[in-house]
Amino acid sequence: MKMVDLRSDTITRPTPEMRRAMADAEVGDDVFGEDPTVNRLESMAAQLLGKEAALFVSSGTMGNLVSLLTQCGRGDEVILGDQSHIFFYEQGGMAALGGIHPRTVANQPDGTMLPEDIEYAVRSDNIHFPRSRLIALENTHNRCNGYPLDPSYLRTVKALATQYRLKIHMDGARIFHAAAALDVPARELVAMVDSVTFCLSKGLCAPVGSVVCGSADFIGEARRTRKVLGGGMRQAGVLAAAGIVALERMIGRLADDHQNARKLAEGLAVFDDLSIDLERVRTNIVFINIARTDVTPVELAQKLKLQGVQLLPTGPRQLRAVTNYHVAEADIHYTLEAFGKALR
Ligand SMILES: *Cc1c(COP(=O)(O)O)cnc(C)c1O
């Protein structure tokens, strides 16, 4: 039977070229700074994003946590979206491990927080209040339709941050998807932020790893934070080698995933039983809302799975599909047929 796995782009497996690079990787002790492959990945990533330095970490969650713990102290406050991955899916790590206070602001369907809402959330100097320290953005925005934040919005947030002397962190797990969708270099999307994390292990197909980028001073401190969290890895070059192939070979093809997501969304929008916010499908994430009440997302996902198509139930009336390297255009047609049968 055909298998089409649309649950997430985290399911992507390393390419044959990655496996060869992993087997051949030159390695050393990265805690001593002696792994040449990790060092190469870090300098490539820094250059690609136009930052002074970079740090290889085990996951996006660790990258965000390392960044926030490095930028903020106990009792400091972070302004972030109420739908953000950091707030929703990271166990409240900033509070649990760092004593950092999250201040949520409503995310709009396009992943932005309204500038006036951000401004309203900034604390004044008052003995009752925590100190506002940082604004956290997410690009593309996972729970907000995978929507990309564009340079003009980012400049607006930067102006606010400058006015109120706040730092900005960007959770750029899918920053290269944003760059592809907006047709701007990724470095333009991170020029206004103090720190940024991106994932090698999602659409870019590496088996493990994320990278944090920022100034040399920030990365020096972040390296200490990574160590205290137990994230100092030794011969990590075997992992970084796949990351290098990810940066060299996999960024250029992300637009194919976006086209497939678009085709899937347009094909599904034809079904009366489904509703899709087509305007908002810009990258590789499609949210599918079920208009019917006699079938739950879990039941629909089960029916589709019997035909080899896997999606993720993400809400009481919602499923999510994420296109990725292993999903070809023919798989989109197959998925649309499978929906037809499952809804019949
Ligand atoms: C996946 C994801 C993360 C976390 O990455 P992990 O490697 O799964 O820890 C962080 N932010 C966003 C927006 C993500 O989609």
C-alpha cells in the first residue's frame, strides 16, 4: 500500500548523501571546541544568517531555551504570542528552569502580534512589575497556518524593541520556509533580531539538531548555558555532517513543498465537508477544518490511515497536514482521492 505521511516535517529521514557524510565525518571533542565538522556547520550557519557566531544544539526546544536563559534572568519577562511554540509546546521551560515570566499577547491568524498589543504589554518601571526584557517571535508560525513574518512587520517590532530597550529572539524553526515563501534571503528576516534558532531536523531532513545564531558574545554565553543543561555533546560531528548537507542541498527545494501544500489545500477546499483558509496557506502547513459534526478528526484520520495517508488531529474539528521531502506531487493526488473515499 502507498504511504503518505503528512503528520509533520519532523518525520523526514536523512538522505543517502547525509548518511554518507555522517559515516565519513571528521570528528573531535566538541566541548573542547575540537570537532571540525561541528565548527564548520556553526560557521556556515552564522554566515548564512548574517550573524557573528552560531551554536549547534540538540533540538529546537533546546535552542529556544538556551536563548531565553541566556538573554533573561530570574523575574524578567518575555513578551510572546499566545499560540507560540515556546508558550504552547515547550513545557514552560523558561519558567520551570529559568524563573522567567511569560507575558502572552494574542497571535493574529498570520502569526503576528499587533504592535499596539506588544506596546501595551511592555512594563513600566514600577516596583510591582517584572521587568520586560525580550520579545519572542516565531517565523514561520507553526500554529498560525505556517504563515511567514515579512521584513516590514519585523522592522516594526524592531522599532518597538529599540524604543523600549528590549531584545528580540526569533524561533525560526522554519526560517528557510519563510525565506522561500517571501522570496527574500533568510538573513534579511533575522537582521532585526538578537538571537535566532532554526531546525535542521524538520523540512531540511537532518536526523537531529538545531542551530542558534547571534553575536559572538551572546553565543559565548549560550555555549555556557547549553553546557549546564547537559547539552555539551562530544563527537557531535557525525550529526553536524548531516546538518551541513541540509544547508547545502535542502533549502533550495522547500518551494516544492509549498507548491504541494497549495495543491493539497486547493484540492481539499473543493469538498463541502471541509473548510480551509486558502489565503493563509503560504508554506508547507495546511490546517483542515471539518465542517461536518458526524465525524471527529481522530475518526477521519483513522479512515485515511487505512488508505495509507497519515495526518495529525490538532483540534476538536481540525486536522493538520505538513508537506515534506518524502511527499511528491503524485502523493497529493492520492491524498485527495483518499479524502474523497473517507468522506463518502
Ligand atoms: C518544532 C518546533 C520547535 C521545536 O523543535 P524540536 O526540535 O521539536 O524541539 C520550536 N518551534 C517551532 C515553531 C517548531 O515548529
